[in-house]
Amino acid sequence: MATLPAPSSFAQLPTTREELALRWELAREADPEANGGPKFRYLIGELSHLAEPVVRPFRRIDIPAAAACRTVMLLPGFATHPVRMRYMARLLEQAGHKVKRWGLGFNFGPTEENVQYLERRLIEVHERYGREVYLVGWSLGGLFAREIAKRHPERVAKVITMGSPFSGNPRANNAWRAYQFVTGHRVDQPPIDANLREKPPVPTIALWSARDGIVSPRSARGRDSERDRAVALRCTHLGFTSSPQAIQAVLRELEAD
């Protein structure tokens, strides 16, 4: 199968003064439900991630050999590049899994074009390795993972979300204004056909943290009908891709049926 060229990550960024003005108005909108994200002290706690480059060389994580090799696709969070998940990818591969990037570069929000590309990417990886794919999505990447799994459940073994706001008020986070500025659409009006709360028809696990300073823990945990299981961690939102607890949780989910 020929690989579909990936759409540009930067295609939806504002390029004219008029577009900038419209995006600024979107970012300044009032929250009609007045339901904000995590408390300020947790948002400040996200700054601890700045120490990650210093701490990482001294960190030791027990990585047991996997009983079975899984094919895993990692989907990055909003406004981040797959390089931010490279550390997790390396440790998953150390366990014996085959880890693939999503192929889209920076995650600047959904468009029908990049969702279609991800569908083709999933099909390509599934056919190349001849087994179902485990989708691991961080934050907004988890919403992509859930939607792609709904469109191609026969190709997905499991969806694992990490701090992904799939439940409740889509403005119950500290990033929705930045999201609306970057994407050019309201956070509750995505330009694709999607029901974020609907559970994919495959095993769906939600990793969430009470210390998350970006996404409301309730939104990332979800209701019983919106996922199969929720797993509580103790890490920051930015720490989902590097904290030993989060990485070990993902490894356990790759082992579990």
C-alpha cells in the first residue's frame, strides 16, 4: 500500500492579521459554564517538568521483558511533537515492543484531513505487522486514538489514554484558550464528526492523575460508560510521558488482556 503523504502540521496556524484577530477573539471567549481546569497550584506544579533533563540521566526504571511483543502507536499531546514521547518509546522497545510514531509531526488539533491520514497510518501499520495495534495517546493524542479506534475497531487491540479530556465539559482544562487560538475552532465544536464521550468498541483504559495541572482529573478519568477502566497515577500532566509510574502503567496495560 502506498503511504499517504502527511498533511502539514502548520497548515491551520494563523497567517494573516485578520486570522490572528479571529483567533484572539476565540481565545478570549468567556466560559459559558464557568467550569475551569485544575487549581492554580497544580498548574504551577507542571513547572517541575523543567527538571526532567537533569533528573532523567539518574533515573532507573525496572523494565521487565514483555511476555508478548505488541505493536504500539504513540500519539502526542496538543502542540507537542512525537519527540516528546521518544523516552517512553525507547523504554517500551526495551521491553520488547514495536513502537511506531503517528506520522503527523506536531499535534495542532483535528482536521478531517489529518484524521483520514491517521486512518491510513493505522491500516498501514496493522497490515505491515499483521496484528492489532495498541494506541497510546497523551492528552489530545488520546482523543485522536479513541476516534480512530471507533472507525477501525478491527485493527485496534486496545486504547490507552493518558490525561485525555474525553469526558464532561471540554473547557474543564487550563489549555482550552490556547487550543482555540491555535486550531481556529471552539473546543466543543471540532471540525470532524466525533462524540468524544462515546467509548470505542475495544478495551479502553484511562490513565489519570489528581496532580494533573492541565486537564481536570474528572475529564481524564471519565464515567464507567465512557471507558472500561480508569487507573489513578500520581504525576503531572507533562509527566505522563516520562514518569516511572506512568511508563510502568502503560507496560502493564500492554501485557493485560
